Amino acid sequence: MRLLKSFFSVTFPLVVMLMMFSIYLIVTKVVDNYKKNITNDYAIVVIANTPLSNITSLANIAVKNIEPLSREKIIKSVEKNLSDTSVDLLQKKLPYFYKIYLAEFPTNLTLDKIRKELMTISNIKKIETFSNDHNKLYSLLILVQRIIFILFSAVFLLSILLLSKQIKIWFFEHNERISIIQLHGGSLIYASKPIIKIIFASAFFTSIVSSALLFGIISNIHFFIEPEIMALIPSVFSMEFEIIQIFILSLTIPFVTFFGLLVKYKFK
Amino acid sequence: MILAKDLTLSYNKKKNIIENANFKVKEKDFIFISGSSGSGKSTLLKSFYGELPVVRGHLFVNKYDLLKKNTGQLLSLRKELGIVFQDYKLIQEYTIEENIMLPLKVHNYTDEVSTSQVKKLLKHVKLSHKIGAYPAELSGGEQQRVAVARALAHNPSIILADEPTGNLDDYSSDMIWTLLKNANEHLGITIVVVTHRIPTDLGIKYRRFNIDEGVVYEAS
């Protein structure tokens, strides 16, 4: 019973931590995916008096493409209501329209910088960024991501603390055995074999429970998330990759904690 | 085997327990270290297996200089020693066979060799009938016989024993002395025993070091 209790005192914080980490990764993927989509759709419209010369980057963001808008198309759309002289005049006076596509989706702050940078180009008359709608949802997603990261960090610290306390208790429980083995020439790692075994078993159990939980959540995600938000979740979501990540983490974290304490124990 | 040159030992800087000790323990010697309670007998023995650091002077055990030892050398030295304690220091969660097997496991002996060696030793210490028992199921004398068997398991060059009969009745004490005597006589193992009660009828040539107020001298 005591062994079971100490076993769960390792697995429980680890499972919570791994779940938080998985959620953080999923949200990060959603944000990245959304960012990619809006970056593809998003463009700054620029109106210039003369054709634009080459612009390679704006506020340190690479310019992916500059697409000129067809002047003929614009004239055609309005020529029905105009006389021939007005169309001629329009053809002479109509400025050049461009859509500037960026490699990254800019924040509001960066957009201000971009606007200022574009304004320094003398032939540019007007700049339209159309950023408000995109930015609202994007900012909200970033906020959720940051909150989850803060929560994950808190859970991570707490879990490491609980984990190290439990490993310390195990060292204390096995203290006599460890010192007897060391008196017979066994190394500290050799003497700590029983602790390593419990840690390995706990970590393995944790990875199975966490993977099963994650699998259960992702398989039934429609119960937790609205269909509109579901559309944001990337379709290429690799369950295998998530499980491998959980497995590696669930083994790494307890063993790193264990070896940290082992060094402390050795110097003590 | 063991060489002390101006050896000084202390638990703290205020008072030295052993001061400027000079002695030599040769191969196949049977040594008794005696003295009154608190004289530093066990302290001296602890320094032989590196449990207590050398404060000043030199202490060589086998080829190891205990003043300049590192962890690796300390573990290597301990692999060459057999240690018997007054409180047996058996691992309670292990059976008596597993306890005896401990130094063999540390030496990476195969399971086959270890099992056969343990059987021989259990027979030697007259505990074959206790196979599978845990230390808590044995009497004090029997536990100490297991401890002696464990000390003999890997054929050490030196056995260090700290009051091995301190907690035992006369019958059990006799058995322990016989086992240590046989190890010295037949296996050529150097024996160093800390005791306040040297057996009168050991029937073997031995040397005796006495400790008095931190001074180690060989008594005739």
C-alpha cells in the first residue's frame, strides 16, 4: 500500500504536467496554423503614383510577394458610367495599386512600423493594412497560448518539486541499503538500483496513462470544442508524434530529477 | 598490507582521536586492536576502509593511499576488503543468500558462480538449513555468521571486523572466532579485529595493538 502510494505520488504530478504540456503544444500548433493561414491571406494594399521599386523587407519581415492590381480591370469596372474623355483622363491619372504579401503575420506594433517605413517612400500615396479583424482573433489565441504556458510552467515547477521530494523520500528509505552496498564497493548508481527501478516503472506507467488520456481527449475532441473552433485545429495532427513526445518526456523528467538528486546525495 | 605513518584521525578539528600513529600490518597477520571504550578503536578501523578521512600523515591499505583517495579508488579498495560489523549490517529486504551474494554482484560474478559460492559459504558457516530466510528470522549469532560469510564471499585480502562478537553469547562468539581463525590460517586472509575482549583460547599467533589516549602501540 505504501509503495503504491509513493508510486502514485510520482505518476500523478507527472501525468498532470504532461497533459498540460500536451495542451500547450496543441494550442501552439493551432496558433501556428492560424498564423500560417492568415499570413497567406493577408496583404497590405498600397497606392502609389509611380510603379513601386523593389521592396524586399518591411520592419525586418521579408516581403513574400508584391502583386500589382490590374489598372485595366479597375477602369473597366467604372468605364460604363464615364465618358470617353473621362476614361482617358482616368487612365492618365489613375495611380498604381499593389498588394504586398509578407512572410510573417505582423503584430499591431510591427504594422505601425511597416506603415511608417512605407510612408518614407515618396511615391506612396495611401496604405491600407486591413489588420483589425485578423488581429482580434490572433491576439486572443496568443493570449490563450500565453496563459496555458504560464499554467504549464507553474505545474511543471510544482511537479518537479513533488517529484524531487518523493525521490528524496526513497533515498531516505533506502539509505541503509545504499550505505551497506557502498561499504562493499558498490557505486552509488549500483546501490540506487531499486530507486531507479521504481522511477522507471512510474515513468513508464505515466507515459501510458498520459498517452491514453491524450488519445481519449483527441478522439472525443468534438465534445469539448465547438465546431467553429475545430476548424482551427490543423488537420495534419500526428497522434504518434504526440505519444512519442509524451513517452520521451515522461522518462526524461524523472531521470533528470533523479540524477540531480544523486549528485546532491553524493556530495552530502 | 596496512601501513600508517604519523597517522592522525579526528572527527572535528578540536580534538584528535588518533595522533601520530605508526604501525604496519603484514600479509596474513591476525591483529587485535584493543583499548578502553571511546579510545578510538573503531575510528581507526573506519579509516582503513575510508569511512573516516586521514587528517594528517599517511595511511596505505593495499596499494591505496587513503590521504589522496578519490571515489573510484575508495570503491576499488572496498572491493578488496571484507568488513564485519558489530550490528551485522545485513540488508533486511534481502534473503541471507542475497546478502552473501552482495560483494559477488559488486564484483560482477556470474549468477552460476555466485550461487555455488553462496552454497559453499552457507555450509561453511553452518546455515545451509536457513536458505531463503531473511535476517530478521535469524538469531544474532546466525546473523553475524551470515555477515562473516558475506565478508569471505569474494576472497578478500583483508577482513576488518569491528567488535564482531560484541552482541553475541559465548557459543556464537566461539563460532565467529573459529571462522575468522580459519580464514586466516587456511585462506591466508589478513584479519584486523577491533575488540575489547580478546579470546583466551584462540590457538593462533596474533599481534595486538592497544590504543590509549590517542596513542597506538603494539602490546607484547
